[in-house]
Amino acid sequence: MEDIPKQHKEVFEVISEAGEAVGQDVYVVGGYVRDFYLNRTKDADEQDIDFVTIGSGIKLAKEISKQLGVDNLSVFKQFGTAHIKYENMDLEFVGARKESYSRDSRKPIVEDGTLKDDQLRRDFTINALSWSLNKDNYGQLIDPFEGIQDLKKQLVRTPVDPLKTFDDDPLRMMRAIRFATELQFDIEPQTYEGIEEMAERIEIISKERIIEELNKVVMAPKPSIGFAHLFKTGLLHHFFPELVKLHGVKEVRGVRHKDNFWHTLKVLDNVAKKGGDLWLRWAAIMHDIAKPATQKFEPGTGWTFHGHDALGANWVKGIFRRLGLPLDERMRYVRKLVRLHLRPIALVSDEVTDSAVRRLIYEAGDDIEDLMLLCRADITSKNDYKVKRYNQNFDRVEEKIKRVEAKDRMRNWTNPISGDEIMDALDISPGPVIGDIKDAIKEAILDGEIPNEHDAAYDFMLEIKDEFVNDE
């Protein structure tokens, strides 16, 4: 413990003194200890640090908050836990427990226990590591399941029989894959077989708990690792069947198409390499989701997936709802990128008019750069010449977008003529005709018939008013 940040060391000493004051042994457990041995503990980072005590976690936390001089102690009596926010640390305290489960419930029967009992209920050996904060053996590593060896081997392994571990809490199967993905570790063979055997048990877990783990996989440096494990173990089939359906290659008359499941994972990795946020990564996951439903073999052409962009966009809301993802502007962002992801490549030709470019800028708005990043990530060919050519095509598209945007200012466009101005100018009452006139002005601007300016739009309104307003 000599190499931990000074700030953490000082807090540990206070916690040690508090434990002695209330007559309770106390230990640092879990992720903080694991991350220390992985060199992932840093001074400036926000740190979640968990502590186990032999006795009441709430009683210990009250003494610690007094010694630290803080008044932000949060107590959760029903769980027997307490939480203190101190500087950049989230400190959580719980009494050592042993748990037992019934087959059809995720609610354990909880009893007071020893440190060994508490370590036995941990999900993986690398998370069962602990340090003593007690005077007689301060700083001693307690590693009953050879977790340090598993860290060295880069291995995720359950401390007891994996079937029992996953039967007790099936979410641990997701967590095994999440840790393997984040840390780029292997999953120990018996543990992996346990996931395959118990995969169906994931269905008793709430969508909220599943999506929390899945989003951590999505945000990993190389998320395809996790999705490959989810697919191969059978877990993915139980909560994301649409993604599973992308897998497979059909052949007609010797003509095959690419496997859209592995293609999607490559696109996701490409977005992750560019630092894409969670929702851009979800757009990558969803961009080809409707290909199986639109797949068709056309003689002379080969395999086609016409309309998969529009259909996939229509599916986004339903899939987000089922997975427990938000249905707000984040969902609408993903839906927009799925709908538009084929549009930029259609703008490559020299014959493409400024009107088509204008419409893309109008529809994408401030998300145009994200859309172009997704389009480039969608290039997964292993042919270097093709990759270079496709990227040059997107360079040309981006130049067109810059030129048209500089000239026409269509990004986040709003109509230069308001509804009130239309009613005043044409002396008409509110009604659908106002929207019809505004749409006509919008189409004229997008088609390049008039410039994106107020006076030009006003004159155009007066020119077309007779098509919409009956003076009689």
C-alpha cells in the first residue's frame, strides 16, 4: 500500500483508527484493490472505494464521518450500507455478509458473516482481493482465491463453482464479459462453459441491470470483444435477437454477401477508435439492424438490402424501449444517423446538385460531423485500395458540405418567415395553410430556387400566396 496516492493513504489511516475506536475490523475490498495491481489507480481520478467491516457498516461510517469532519453521510438501513462522499472519493461501507439464494429469486437471504464469507460471495477472484486496515496486520493483502495470479494471467474466473456463482446472480455472466472486455482479459474455460450453460438464466434479470453492463461493454476500448463473447455464449440471443439475426452468410449461384454481424462489430470498433461517445456507438450498432428484413437476391445485381436504412430507423425506438435505453433526444439522434447513414456516399458524383447537399445538411444539422465519422467507420474492407478510394470519396463529400454550408448556412436551419409574419402579410387566420406556406418556402430554399434570406423568402411568399389563399 506504499504506492497508493497520498490522499487515499490518509483516508485509510482515518478509517483504520475509526475501526479500532468502534472495535470492528475493516478491510478495503474489490475494485480499488484490483485496479491498484493493474496500475489503474490515479490521484486525480474520481475513486469509488468499498470497505467491508466485521460488524455494522453504518456504525463504522458514522464514526468515520465524525473523524473526517463531514456531514454528508448517507445511510441505507434496508441494505445495511452507508456512503460518504469525501473530496474526490466515494466511500462505501458494509458489514461482512454471507448470502444464500432460492432458485427463482434474485433476492438473497442475507446474514452477518466473516471476511471469508464476504469474499466467497464475490463474483470473480480478481474482485475478491482485500487489504487489511487493522493495526495488527495493516496493509496485508488477503487473497484466498489466487486473484493476484489471475491478474498476472489476465484471467476472469469465479472464486467458486461458476454454475453456483451464475445461478445465484445471473448478471455475473454479463459482468464476466464486461470485465474481460474492459481489461482485455480471457475468461477461464470452466467459467466460460458456465456462462454457456446458464445463459438462459439472464432472462430473470431486469433490463435496467442488463443495459448498465451492456453499455460498459459498448464504451470499452474494443467493444467487439464483449459482443463476440455475448454472441458465442448465447447471452445476446436472450435480450438482443435483432443483432444476432445479422449473423450468417447466404449464397445464391455462387454469390455471397458479407456477414453483417461481424461487419457491425468492426464498424463499432472503428467508431470507438475515434473516441465516439455512447450514442454514436449505438448508431454504429444499429446502422444495419434491418438488413436481414430487407435482404433480397436480384439476378444480375446480387444481394441487395434496399430500404434497410429507413426500416432500421423505424426500429430504433422499439429496440431502445425493450432494452431500457432512453427514448429522448439520444434515441432520436441514433434514429437520425441510422436513417441518414447511406446518404453521404450518394453525394460523391459530380452530377449531384447543391440541392441534395443542402438537404443533407438541413436534416443532419449539428450531427453532420458524427454522420460522416459513422460513414467512414462503415468502411471495413480488407482491400487497402478500396479503403483509400472510399475515404477519398468521403473527402469530396465533406468538401461539398463545407462549400454549400458556407454559401447557404443550412445547418440547424429555421424558416426565415415566421407564422405570425405570414398571417400579418396575407391577412389570414391560424390554420394548416400557414404550415403549407412555410413548407413551400423551405422547399424553394432547399432546391436553390431562392437564397436562404428573409427578403427573398418574403417575396417568394407573395408570389405563391394565390396557390394557398382564396380571396373570395
